[in-house]
Amino acid sequence: MSIFNGLAAVEEEIIKCMKCGNCQAVCPIYKETRREPSVARGKIKLAAALLRGEVRATPALAGRFDLCLTCLACQAACPSGVQVDRIILAARTAVAVQKGLPLVKKTVFSVVRRPRLFHLGARTAARLQGLLFKRTAPDKMQPRFPLGLEMRRIIPPLAPVSFREQVAANHPVERSRATVALFTGCLINYVYPEIGRAALHVLQRNGVAVVIPPEQHCCGAPLLYNGAAEMVRDMARSHVDLFSHVQAEAIITMCGTCGETFKHHYPELLADDPAYAPKAREVASKVVDITQFLYQLPLDKEGLKPLDLTVTYHQPCHLGRGLGVVREPLALIRSIPGIRFVPLKAPDRCCGNAGSFSLTHYPLSCQILTHKIKDIAGTGA
């Protein structure tokens, strides 16, 4: 049974929790709040109460489950192997089903789940962003007025032209070593198209033909992590249909959360759908992070130019703990001539962003981020 069909599907995971407190030692939120409901074992107890009907899905309860970065640190430290993220996602879904989504989230998600409307909205926002945000640097903007965002919040500007609008769908190469499908994700498509262009260049430079399906859209992670599982099911089916028909040996993702959504959550979402469950598993089996793919090629080392730089590396939670991609990015960085690599003291420590968490819990997100910034500054990168 899919965890998104009710908390009963995670009852075995709930029972596995020994309440030992190992999660307390690694939880980024507990380190800031020092409150038991912030810890995984506290949320698991609340999820169990919700499952048994002992508590109702009130706004206060929803707030408890919202206080989670889904960074998987507790899961990695758990001696019983409790899959805490499954419990949290199931609980958020159950709360959303019982009490409904807040109006703002429901409205935003209704746009995101409709690719054409979302794309039109993003294009319009890119043209009009100067009216609501002031540019403080070429790559930084801040709100001009209170918009529900912290006035001190810095955000990257939307690109004038999205990545998928800049490139063709098919990029063949002579004597190709492989053909891959590239999933762009929302941030690279609408905010950082230069990353998409760089990825395309590196893949082609190393003899890989690339297909970029223009019909692709948001992976659905923002909706999923807010309990809107039913909306994401349709998005999952759309992507499963799309990428099932692309003739490619691998589906490349460039974001840990997107990769985890395709690889882990799509099969979970569609587990009870006999028409889509096998196709979702097949698509998931082809999903690979771009660093994994380049590491396995391997890269054409003769084409690497030296860089006189001191660099460090932050390990994204969903990439490292979620997908198990740890050594590959480091190996790629170290393979670049001239690079001086200085590791972080805690490379896998959560940065506190967690997508919409930084929108709804900005001060707490900043507190968590402070530790990461201090660690980065200490490397001299």
C-alpha cells in the first residue's frame, strides 16, 4: 500500500521506533528550538496518535509536522532504520486530506500542477519582477513591499528566457557513447539556465547525445512535501508517460530533490495503480544524478582546463542521504586540474532551506543556515 493512501501503510515504521533519542542528536531543528516535538520520535508519536484517531488534524498538529526539513539526518542516525521521511509525508498527506490545504497553497499548487499555466505565470513574472523586487546585485533581488516574504530576504531573479526555450529538444553527437534524457527541474529552467547550458555542454563534449523533452514540467516535490499527494499523482503519471517514450539509456537529474522524487516517490505514489506502477518503476530505474553519470563515463580528462581556485562542497540532503550520491561529486571536483579542495567540517549538515520551509519558517531557516555559512567561510573557498 502506498504511504500516500493513509497512515496505516507506515504503521510498521512507527512501531520500529525505540524512542532512543539518536534523532535528537542530529536534528537541525531541535538544535535550534530544543523542543521535543521538533524531534523525529516526537513527530512519530504524534503520527501514531493521528493514525489511531486519538487526535484530530488540527492546525496545531499540522504545524508540528511542518517543523521538519525532511533532511533525513534522523533516518541516517536511526539504529532501527526507521524511515522517518515516509512517516512525515504520510502524516502531512493525512492532515491535508482531513483539514484541506491552506487557500494560498491550494491556489499556488493548482497553478504548478498545470504546466502551461505555470509556464505562462513564470514568463509573466520574469517580465514584471522588477515591479515587486529591487535588484541589489546582478544575481540578487529583494522585495520592494511586504509580500508575505521577509523584507530582508534575498532571492535570485527569474531568467528573462527559460532554459527549455533556449535549447532544442534533440542534441545528437557524432559517434555517441550514450543517449540520455535531461530533466531540467524548475530552478534550472526558470532561474539558473546557465547550469542547464553547462550540463548540456559537458555531456555533449563527452560524447553523450541529449534529449530534452519540452513537455516536461515540475516534478511535484513542493506539492508532495506539503501533503498534496493526489495532485502529484497526475504529475507523476504525466512524467512517467513522457519519459517512458523517450529512447534513452538514462534520465539525468541535476537536483537531488527532483531525482529523489522520480526515483523514490513516483513508484510510491503510483504503487496502487496497476496501469502505471510497472512503468513508474522502469522510469525510476533509469534515473541518475548528473554527477553519477559523469563519474561512470568517465570524463574526457584531456578536455579539462585548469582552474586556479580554492573550492569546497556542500552535500545536499536529498542527494547525499536521499540518493546516496556522496563520492561522485567529490571525485569530479578533485579531477579538475589546479583545484585546491578544502572539505567542510560537516558537509552533510542541512542548510535549512528545504524548499518552501524557508518561506514559511524564514527566521528558523536562517538560524540553521548560519552554521553552514560559518563552516563554508572557514574553508577560505
